[in-house]
Amino acid sequence: MSDTVLSNPALLAVPPRIALVGNPNCGKTALFNALTGARQKVANYPGVTVERKVGEFLSPAGTRVQIVDLPGTYSLRARSPDEEVTRDVVLGRFQHEAPPDAMVCVADATNLRLHLRLVLELKKLGRPIILALNMMDVAEARGCRVDAAALSAALGVPVVPTVAVKRSGVSGLLDQIDRSMMAMTTDLAAAPCGWSEPSARELRAYHQEVESILAAALQDAGKPPVATRRIDAALLHPAVGLPFLLLVLFLMFQAVFAWAAVPMDMIDGALGWVQATAGAALPDGMLKSLITDGIIAGVGSVLIFLPQILVLFFFILMLESTGYMARAAFLLDRLMGGVGLHGRAFIPLLSSFACAVPGIMAARTIENRADRLATIMIAPLMTCSARLPVYTLIIAAFVPNRTVAGGMIGLQGLVMFTLYAAGILSALAVAFVLKRTIFKGAREPLLMELPSYRLPSPRDILLGLLERTRIFLARAGTVIFAIMILLWFLGSFPAAPDGAIGPAIDYSFAGMLGHALAPLLAPIGFTWQIAIALVPGMAAREVAVAALGTVYALSETGDALSGSLAGVLAADWSLPTALSLLAWFVFAPQCVSTLSVVKRETNSWFWMLVMIGYMTALAYGAAFVTFRLSTALLGG
């Protein structure tokens, strides 16, 4: 075994790396989950925000293997940032990322004609490749018969039938990986790469070769997916499709509030217990103030919104895994086209309701750079979950809890809906302007594959939610944790001088900052206390609630904080000031994470600064108009 990887001590010290490659919607992620289970990590590739999913598994021969799940691509002719990462990694061009030792290409057995061209391109790389012929159960149900042996002979690579969502065929794939590892030569770095950007003539040659392979291996193409066609006949109907989509979205937002209520109450109760226990156990002093008023109150006010975020991601994962997300983009293509956006912009904008960061990252699927930039620039206008604490607090303080329209509609809920609608309409208006000025150009037609409907895998949904939980907790435990400590310090030092009659925070660094900013914000009705809250709110919008609580010398957390603080705000602020602050938060770009990801996604400081400028101008203008109009109509 002198010529094998397994006999090379240097290579044995580092586990072999396998890249998982395939078209979008081929079941690649399901296969990755089946191979690795929970032994996976998600991070970003250096220099870009494309997700890097890496996991490990132990092969039947006892070899520890590292596997990388690369973004889906139809070809190595990359047309989007995601596809560029896949191309560069498999070609060994990606800095700080060694090329894979071997590749597992995942192909949808029901649509081989589309998938085989990528296999042919990957073969040109000169590295070992295994074809996982996935979704064999769906293919067989349609009467599609693929001769795996003939396909393997025609392609010249091992072929393993799989049903990734049911973990069927995974053991056979693991055995084949072992065989490929054993046969792998040690001199892969010197393996010649025969791939280059194909010309039009070479593309035609690829298509001809695919047809030749199908003629040899595809014994029966099967029947079209009848169930999918029948469902699509209803859900894509011009009169039914859009109302059904709006109903799905309406139910999703209702669930975000209704389903999350109980777990939010439980988290609130737990945080209250932790705060009371810590307060009773610690002696009075700075340490007690830091832990109870700073860390627990601050970080707790953010943790309480985890259930709402998970409910939203649950729906997004369900829409993706059932195949309906692609249809939603198709249905909204005409509506998006009215303001110049691409139909694919729907997915990033929908994701932005949870958080603008994944929404902006999801814009990578839009191939056209102008369309992608326009989508990125408007994504933060969608009402993200971080705005919810602010909206809820102010609405509870100033909007009466009564019904209108004959008792059918709650007034507070109606105001909340109006704020969401204001964000959506503003985003469409900004997109309309951008597409006719800065990003002017012909709108590209929407070309996308509509996958067959399928039942989601509960295991994959659970793994997706666990990953989102980990990311959220990591953010709360790092960025927000640090902000709360800093805010506590600024609000506590220097201490009030002897004989001071005003509140202690008046004499602190935070108080000085608030009073310095007050003249700038006075035309829009903001007080110096609001000015203080806006500063830490730049890091994360939801921190503004905890900041207001600190400023007003309250120590409760979660709903208790909002409830008690609401009464103080109602007594201290005028109604025009409250309305002005709501208008500010509809537009303000108050999130460092969002601005940071904009800089990395666009690879430019310019677009980040443009976003800060236009959103701040919109926020100030909207708050000014709202304050002045409401003062004239309602009185100050």
C-alpha cells in the first residue's frame, strides 16, 4: 500500500477532505447531515460571508474523514458569489483552503439531464469523484429507471444510489469512500487539471455527451411528477397563487407571536429568578450592580426573543425543504419586477424579517450584481425581530389596548401591522428609485428550477434550528454581553458628586453624551435619555430597550422591564415624541452587524457608507415630519 494515501504517515496525520458538490435542491445538505449528524460546524470562508459547513465522520475502515458541504452550483462557470466559492475551492484557488482530496457529487436521479453536466466538469479536475445518485425513491415512484452500473461505466466514476432524507444508501456510500481512499494516489497535488471555462462549442459537446450517457443508462425516463403538477396548477394559478402565498405569510407572522408567547414567558420567569437569586446572594456594591443591572438585565432582554426567531426560521426551513420557497419567488417575480427587483429578491427580504444579516447573505443567490446590490441596500428596511422589543415597548406605553372596527381588530396589533407595512412599502419605494438611478439597467428574467414537492425531514429541520440557536446565543454572549458591560460602565462612572440632587446618570459619561447629542435630536422630539439609548442601539437595535431601562434607573428584565418602563415613558414623553421614535426605528440603520455584513458582502466600504447615509437621512426626515405633524394635530 505504498502508493496509497492510507500508507502515507503525513496524510494520515490530517484526515482526508471530501467536498460535497451538487446542483441546488439535489439533497446535498440532507446527505451532509446524514453523514455527519451533529458533528458539524458552520462558519464563513475567510474574506467572504459565504457559509462554510464542515463535518467529520468515521468510515467503516476506521478512517476519520472531513467533509465540506459546498454551496450549490449548476456549473463551474460561477455566476454568483456562492458559486464562485464552490469553483475556487474545488480548483484549489481559494486562499487558506486546501483543495479537496476527493469529491462526492450529488445528483437528483429524477433530473439527470440537468445534473450530469456538472459531473462531467468535475471529472476534468483529475481528482477522485463519487456520484451519489440521490432521490432514488422519488425516481422509482415516477417509474424512472436508472441503470447505476451502466451510468458508472459511461461516466467512468463509481455511482451509489441514495435517499439522503431516509439515510438509505449511506452505508454503501461510506464503503465506496473507503475504496476510493484506498485507491487514492499520494501525488494528488500534481494531478493535472483539465478544466477551463468552456466555450460555446465545448458547452454543446458537454450536452451531447450527457445525451449519450443518458441513452446508455436511463432505461425509462418515467412519468412527469403528477402530484407536483396538480399542486402547482392550483398554487401557481394567477388567481389563487398569490392570495395563498399571502395567507402563508400571514399565518407565519401570526405564529411568530402566538407560538412564541409561552416559551418567552418561561424565559422571562427564569431570567427573573436568576436576577433575584443573584441579587440576594451578592452584597450591595458595584459587582452586584454590574451582574444584575448590567449583564442579566441587558443580555436577558435579548434572550427573551429567541423563541420568536426560532419560529420564524422554522417556517423558512419548512418553505425551503418542501420546495415552496422557489414557487414563492416565482409568484412574486412580477410584483418585484414592478419596482425593478429580481424575483429571487423575495427570499433575502423574507429572511430579513428575522434578521437583516442572513437576509443580506441570502442575496448571494442573485446572479446580477446590480440586482444583488439593490436587494442588499433595502434588506434592512424589512422589520427585523430586533425592532420588536422597541415597537412593543412604545405601543404598550402610548396605544390604548382596545379594539376597533366593531371589536374585530385590536388597535395595538393594527399599529404593529402598520409599522411592518411601512417598512415593506419603504423598501419597495427605495428599490424603485435605486433601479431607476444608481442601478439602472435591463431587468434580467427569472430563470430557476422548480423542484418537486416533498415532505421535509424532521431531523434536518431540527439540525437547522439547533444551528440557528447556537448562532443567536453566540451573538448574545459576545457582542451584546460586551455592550451591556460597556453601557453599565458609562452609566455608572463617574459617580454623582456629593450633594448632587439629580439622578446619578446625569453625571456619568453616558449622561454627558446624552446631553451633548440632545440639541441635534431636539428638532425630532427626542430627549437626552433617548439619545443615550440610540448610541448602544447602534450595535443592536434591541439593546435600546435595556438602555432605556438603565437610563430610567430600572432593574427589571424582559416583559417586566417593558411593562414598568412603559409607564415611565408614558409619563415622561409626549405622544409626538413616541410616534417620532417609532418612525425613526422604521428606517434607522442601527445595527453594526448589519453594516459589517454589508461591507463584507459588497467588498466595499462605499456601499456601507451609502446605506448609513440614506437610512439615517430617511430616519431623521421621517421622525421630523412625524413629530411636527403630530405636534400640530395632537399638541405637544
